[in-house]
Amino acid sequence: MALGRMAEAEEEFRSVFSDHPAARYRYALFLCDRGRAAEAEEILVSLLGPGGGADAETREDARALLEHIRSGGARR
């Protein structure tokens, strides 16, 4: 992906966070796929924290991804 397109994709993800809190989970996946697990971890922690706003299924998926990252299963 060209650098400009990457920045464009990140901006698009961030633009929907307030209206669609669960989009943070998708953004965390996006970051993991690009070797940015530390950033993904921060996003997941905020999603799972108080006021995260995600539904139960998304929270379950986010917990699993967070566990995967913390166990060293994702590129940093």
C-alpha cells in the first residue's frame, strides 16, 4: 500500500470512532497487519475500558486480539 493510501486509510478509521466505537477493533486489526501491535494494544485497551461503547461480540474479539498481542503473537 502506498504511504499516502496508508495515511488515508488511517484517517478514515479515526473519522468513524465517535459514531462507531467498534471501528476501533477493526483499526487495531489494521495496525497489527502492519506490524504496529503496540499501537493496536493502546486502541484495544481504550475500547475495552469504561465507556468503550462496543457491543459484547466486539469486546470479546478485542479481548482475544489483545491477548494475542500480549502473548507475543503479533508483530511489533
